[in-house]
Amino acid sequence: MNCRFPRPDASCRLFCFPWAGGGASFYTAWGEDITEDVEVIGVCLAGRENRFNEPCCDNAKETIDWIVKTLHDEYFDKPFAFYGHSMGALLSFLVALEIKRLYNKEPEHMFLSGTTAPHSPHRQARILNVNKLTKDEFLEKLKVLGGIPAEIYDNPELMEIFYPSMYADFCMVPQLKYEQSPEDKPPLNCPIDFFDGTEDTDHDIAAWKQVTKGSFTFRKMPGGHFFLKEPENTRKLINYVNQRFGGFEDIC
């Protein structure tokens, strides 16, 4: 867990979950502009950033268990919220379910973006079976899907650094499963705000609405799969989080 701007007096923590191959640093920068009442903590998975020397983990259960245990052992003293993009949205949702199952606690709020809900039948068509692809085929597929930031794909040296974590994460993605039929009750009660890029592949937004009894909102922002990295969109997302924690109703 990485925190660039510690706020010991904050009343709530926002845990941010990475996209496939991503780290925590993009999110930890948010801590400078987030309201003083919220401490931003980036979830850093093995094999990247300050955990670069650790072997990457491609096992979803092990990853979820580690996150849940860490949150329980070190961060259960305050309310918490989650932000997750792409794989991070799936991972944060399944972590929320496991926390609910084990401890009957859940996030105060969830901010999700960039992927279809794990129980949607539409998701199966977009899952890559990376074990059947060569390295070049895998990278080309990711390029087509918009799954690699351009600054990494266009730099061979960066690609070699990020490839192991991306490959491990894409091995893990098919394991991020959840079964819910239309007649099942939503497993969560917290509000969910979902965001998507206008140029990204369409996602099954209605399926996300099915997972909570709380309020649900959906907004699109200009850009593709990594719309959240556009400076203006980043500003709006941070402002939106600030408004949510400040009790306001809409984004400006």
C-alpha cells in the first residue's frame, strides 16, 4: 500500500486499485488535491514500483486475500472507499465482497471505471486467453483493445519492464469472477459511481447497477480506455470525489 500524502487526521481513506500492469503512483498523486478529510492510498501489486523485486502474482485468490488481510490488519480503524479502473474495478469489487463476507463491512462509496461488471455475459467475449498467445500476439491484442498506455507500448525499454506485470495481470483477469442472476439480491449497499471514456469499447453498465442497493450514477468523459489519465478528466474525477465526500450531488 502506497501513500504519497499521509493524512493521519483524515476521517476516511480512498484505496485505489490499478489497471492491468499498472502501479499505485498515478493514484497516489491524487492525494495532493483530494479534500483534507480523505487519505489516498494506492494498492501496489507485486512486481511493480516499490515491489518491483517481488515475483508477479497471477493468482486472483492470493491477490484478493492479501489485500483483504492488509486492509483488515492495518486500515480497519476508519471508513474507506474504493476507486478501481479496468482490472482494478473488478479487483476492488471482489475485495469489497470478501470484506462483506468475512467482516460484514463494506466501502462507504465505490468509484469504478473502464470495464464490464464481472457477472455480465458480455464480459466473456473480451477476456483474453493469454496462455494460447505468443508474446507478440498478446501485445498486439492489447494494443487493439486499448489495454496498454501509448507511452509504454511505443517504448521498447519500458515495455520490457512492464511486460511481466501485464502478463501476470491478464492471466489473473479471467479469474476475477462473480455469479449473479437477475433474481439475486444486490450484494452491496454502498453508492457506486461509474465512469467510461467516450471512445472506449462499450461496457455493460446495467450489470454494474445490479450489484448494489445504493445509488448508481454513470458518466462518460472524453477519451479512450485511459481517459482518466487526461489532465482535465483527472481534475474532474478528483473534483467529483471531493464533492461526494463533501455531500454535494453533482460534478462541476
